[in-house]
Amino acid sequence: MFAPESVIRRILQRDKTTATDVILRLVLALIAIGCASSSRAPTAATAAEFHVETFLRGLNTPWAIDFAPDGRIFLTERPGRIRVVERGQLRAEPWLTLDVAANGEAGLMGLAIDPQFSQNRFVYVAYSYQTGVFGVRNRLVRLREDPKSSSGMMDKTLIDDIPGANNHDGGRVKFAPDGKLYWTMGDAQTTRYAQNLKSLNGKILRLNSDGSIPTDNPFPNSYIYSYGHRNPQGLAWQPGTGRLYATEHGPSGFQGCCRDELNFIEAGKNYGWPEIRGDETKDGMIAPVVHSGSSVTWAPGGATFVSQGPWAGSLLFAGLRGQALYRVILDRNNPHKAEKVETHFFRQFGRLRDIVEGPDKALYLLTSNHDGRGRPAPEDDRVMRISSK
């Protein structure tokens, strides 16, 4: 790595110095630049084999996307709308609009299509709602499509009255290969919830599609699958092994900085928040597979595994504050380790919320530039489609 011309010029323009002083200052500048660079995640140029296009535009803070077996695409917008794409076109009218508390990070979040959608027409979503003047709670519901109008309606509340907040509401909803429904729940800005097994906050939850508790959950009569989480927002199961990985936001503000995580999730395990973070360890607590370091923030969102193409076998996750798509190459012999983390599309599309591999094997990437923390471009928010050439 070479010192930029501007660095050298600043050194030489200072008050008169000896040649030794100049060399010494140049060496120090090189060291500082090298340290700063090493603190950042490595940036990789996106492979030339990919074609990137705008699939949808003009959305308002899309949060999650899923694919129905009839070819339609469902997605949520955080202000409360569930939208449908049919034959490549976004329907003008929402499939359903919910009354949500769209404040801060809260609102309409995760969405999952029932694996038996062709028979039962069920769709599952998680959202925040207002209680009183300032209160926020979180709810997971099952919706049903009216076959006559092709619009949605409420079917059943599955889990309700979980404490919420303007931030840290988790929200990812996905079906696993085992047929169970998973819901990530943040600590609602109350760190003590994460270690409390009587609270559903700071957890990854597992339930049957009718809202009942699976008999093989790790804690009797509890939805809790894993605990000790701060704000998990991405879930992805590795094809072939069925291993579950989750992305999670690390500390911020007065709690410190950075150390966003990718975790290998196992039933009943404790992932340490707020007792440990980053590389810290403690008996009975699980450290992350990889984290962003002490000076870099990913703010990770949705995650997916790639089944084919140049990135086959890799895990991808979207970055909000990181404004990038991250590719993780996992250790083939140790699920608790990663061999490499790459950064793609850095600052090309702004804040990124979700990434999903569609039935067509293309990748669908959701921007989140209208969430109050981004800088929306004229076409934002968008869904980008990434396919192999």
C-alpha cells in the first residue's frame, strides 16, 4: 500500500524539517493508513458473471420478500402494507394494509408464505403496534387470502403482547426445512430480557404454523429456541446440512460500537448478550462465527444461502449501515468458523434490508433508504434482481 499524494504533501508542507523527520513521519502515516484499512471488512469487486437490474421501484421501506408457488411475489413495506407482484408487475392496491406502529425501526416487518399455500392460502407476518400513548408491542399473525378477491384478511393471532420499542424488535419470519416457523425477537432496548427465559425478547422463537409450541423445543412449554440475542434480523438454513445461521446487530451508542454478528444457531444455546460481545467468551455462552470488528458496523439484515452460480454454497446477508451485501464463505469442517467475508455493492444502492434467493435462482435484494436513516434516490426504495450471466 502506498501513501496517497495528499498525505505526502501535508508532511512536506509543514514547517521545515530534516529528511529524517520527513521519512519518520511518512512511515507513521503509512502505519496509520494500514491500520485503518485493516479495520475495515475486505472489499471485493462484484464478479463480472452477474447481471444486476432494478426489479421494482418506488417502494416505501420494504422489509421482507417471499415467493408463492403460483409465481406471485409478496413483500412487506414497514408502514403497514403487504404488496404483491403478479406477472412481473406490482399491483397498485396492497394485498392487505395493517395498522402498525411504524416508528424508528418498528412497524410491519417479516413475512413468510406457508409451504402449503396452494391449499391453505396462509401468509404469516410480524408487526409492531401501539398500546396507549407511548407503548409498543409485537405480534405474529397468520393471514389468509380470499380466493375471490385475491386480497388478504386476518386469520389468527399466533403470538401477541411481546414488549416492543422504537428499536430492537427483531422481526424476521421464516419457515425452516423442518416445517416449523421461526421468528426473531429483539431485546426491545431492555438488555436484561435477553438472558431471561421467562421473556420472549432477545430470542429466536420456534413454533408450529397454528401457533402451538413444538414438543421438541429445547425448553418445555416455551417458544424459545435460542437466547442471549440483542437484535437478530436474518435467518438462513444451509442446504444439505440444515444448519441455521442468524445475523445480529451488535452494541451501539452508550453500549459501545460495532461487533455485529453472524451466529451458528443450535437449540437451547445462549449467545451471550449482554454478557459477552465480539470475541469475548464466558462459560455456557456461544461466540459468533464471525463479527464485524470493533470499528466497523454492518447492521445486518436478511440472510440467504446461494445454491448455484459463482457464489454457490456461500451465505449472503444484507447490510443497513454497512450499505453493502456481504458474502461469507463458511469453514466446511467447522460450522462455528468462517474462512472469509467479502463486501459487495458497497454504497451502490444505499441501505440494504433483505436478500433472498428466488425460485428462479436469482437473488432479490431490498433497499431501505426511506427508513429515516438513508438518503433515498429518485427510484427508491427498490428491489434489485441479481442473476448469473
